[in-house]
Amino acid sequence: MVEIQFLTASHIIDLHEDLACDTPGILSQQLLESAVAAPRWYDKLHYQAAALFRSLAKNHAFVDGFIDILPVTKMNERGKTNY
């Protein structure tokens, strides 16, 4: 069985910095840590992805929201990431 490697807060911060250009960064490190921990409660990949996106959207860890990283982490119809 393949071990799942979850995204960490530093992965999300790196994505945000690469894509946000001149936009300010983190509003709350604690909220970001909480968001990346949410998928660990689920055993199915689609639930894990949903938990991550929901937590990022709800927690508002970034000054400009998380919309900058959404296209990068979004999966296409064949299950491949766009990143």
C-alpha cells in the first residue's frame, strides 16, 4: 500500500509565495497549521482533498485568501494535478 504524503504548511506557503507575486502572505500560521491537519482525519483521498480546501477557505490563513493556490492544487478530470 502506498503511504500518503500530506501537504504541510510550508508546502502551502511555498505555493502561495510562488503564485501570489506582490501579495502579502500569512495572516495566521496557527490557522494554516489547522487547515493542513484537517485531511488527516479521513481515509479516502477525495475526502482529504475536500477537507483541505474547506479548511483553507474557512480558516482565512492568508491575507488575500487562498485563491492563488487553488488552480495549482486542483485536480483535473483524470485525477492528475495541474502542478
